[in-house]
Amino acid sequence: MYNKVFVLLIGVLVFGYVLERILDRLNLSHTLPVLPEELADIFDPDEYKRSQMYKRDNTRFSFFTSSAGLVVMLLLFILGGFGWFDGLIAGITSHYIIHVLIFFGTFALLSDILTTPFDLYNTFVLEERYGFNRTTARTYIMDKVKGWLIGALIGGGLLALITWIYMLTGPWFWLIALGLVTLVSLFLTMFYSNLIVPLFNKQTPLEEGSLRGKIEEFAVNAGFKLDNIYVMDGSKRSSKANAYFTGLGPKKRIVLFDTLIEDLEEEEIVAVLAHEVGHYKKKHSTTGLILATVQSAIMFYLFSLFVGVDSFAVALGGSEASFHLGLVAFGVLYSPISMLTGLLTNALSRHNEYQADNFAKDKYEADSLISSLKKLSKNNLSNLTPHPAYVFFHYSHPPLLQRIRSLKK
């Protein structure tokens, strides 16, 4: 017998799916016959058409993957798949933490297996079609295996600890769990590039030469102590270029993709780096951590209010309240709140991008940053005309046109 929570779960799933399809449709149809003057020199007519085809193919691919995901989730809910599997595990082990790890580990593995064909198509067909893919079969398989191991170690370990905390402390578990998750997040922020990235990519110090000299000169002028500049072999998976700033305090480092060095002039690379330094100078990493902690606190507190409610487990085919079934149901029901907090986070992120752009303009130069953004957009076949609604819901960076106009003020 389906209860009110079950109906609400189905409603949330369908609502999220329909909303995404509407946004995709708006974004797909938002194509300008002639690009604005600021963007006119990025694509010639054939390249612009190709970028629109890339957007169209990605939108269609998103439709098929999300539709398949919705069908699987609806079947699991309607047929009581979660409750059935929960009962099956109960016949195997009476140790609750092991029960929870088997439950989530199995569904995580099945989810990965089901999505792998889509991921293979995206990597070796879609991205290959447009000349982006450089991933070999061996690299793909090794990434999968390493991802499973890291997920089991970090995700499984964290899940086991939170479950244990819940068993010991009951409804007040959320405060201790929040502290644990915050510490893990802080640790990964500081050491991600030192511990996780080397498992997948090589990072080598930027060699002495003209580029390093210009970067160090900029760092001195900007009052930024820069000890660690690394080049990462991003080209082993994709031709798309990127750069990022990671770490806190003495563990901070700038990482440049080798494709970025291949695609841009030295002054443009320094401008991109100046933008990343701007994020550090404006303390965006710190505010991001604080905001993420606040979001986690809200999520954990709300979960603590509903974890003991029988109707959550019954909606999934269970018989009585349990931590793991409650977590599954809550994860779905929390998605509208997550969407709202995501809108605020994206809005703040776009604001931060403007601040970092202005820092680069003030401490280096706007023209080099503009030309680098244009080259990156061209090489990545970026969508230059996203629909405002799609930007509002999904973009963590402002569209290129708005960034250029802001830099030219």
C-alpha cells in the first residue's frame, strides 16, 4: 500500500525531471542567428554551426541518460526494490554497519554499471566526434577501478562512521556527523591535489623559463606568495583546457593543464592565473567552505528530524524506520531544498567570478584575460548564447558575453 511519502517521492522525481527537460529545451532553442559584436571573432560561420551541433548532441544525450535514470528509480520505488533488497541483506548479516555498507555499496556499484554504457558513449563517441577525447581504453578502465577503490575507502569509511555515530547518539548524531564531514572536507581541500590527483594524473613543477618568470613577476606585483606552480597532464583524457587553484595556507598550489599551455600565449596564461589568484585573494575558498558547512548543517538537522519516521521506510518497501532507508527517502525529498541552495550557491559563484576577473584586470590586464576566455570558448565549442533561465539554474560562471562586457567597463 503506497503512503503519502511514496506519492511525494514520485512527485519530486517527476518534477525534477520535467524541470530539467524544460530548461534543456529552452537552452537548445536559444540560438542567435548573428553573434553579438563582442563574440563575433570567436567562431566563423562553420565553427558556430558546429558549436550548436555540439550543444544539440549533448542535450539529446542528457535526455536519454536522465530518462533512463528516471525509469530505473520509478521501478525501484513502485516495485519496492529498496525494501526487498534490505530484507535480503537482513538474512545475510545481523551487524547493522555491515548491513548499511552492503546496501549502499551494492546500489552504488549497480548504478555505476548501469551508467557505464552511457559514459562510454559520451567519451568514445560523442567527445570523439568533436575531437575532444584522448582517453585510451586502458586509462578509462584504470580510472574506473581507482574510482571504485577511492569511493569504497573514503565514502564507505565516512558512511560507516556516520552510521556508528547514529547508533551511539540517536537524534543528536547530526552535530557530531556535521563535525566529521566538515573535518573531512577541510582535509580534502588542503590535500586533494597532493593525495588524490596523483592517482589519476601526473603533476610536475613548471620548469624555469619565460612563462615561469612572468608568473613569478606577476605574483610579486600582486603581493601573492606563490611557491607551487604545477603542470598537469590533462591531455591524456581530453583536449579541453583548464586551470585551477587548490589548497589552503601553505598547501595552496596553482595547477595548469598542459593543454592550457599549448592553447594560450604566455600573457594569456598569466591572465588566467591572475584570475585564479583573485579567488584566493578574495577568500572565495574560505567562504565556500563556510557556506558548504552551513548547507551540510541544514541537511543533517532536517534528516535527524525524519530518520526515525516509519513512513519513510514504508514508502520504500520496508517495514519499520531505519537509518539507511530513511537516508534514501530523505535524499530524494531533500532535492528541492538542494536545488534552492544550489541556486544561491551558483549566484554567489557567478558573483565571485566577476570579482576574480576584476582582480586580474586590476593586477594584470583585461585584454589578455578576454583573449584567453575567447580561445578557451572556441577550443571547447562552448555555448555562447545560453538561455538566461538555464544560466540561472546551472551556471556557476557567468556567460562569456557578460564577462567580457564586465571586463571592458
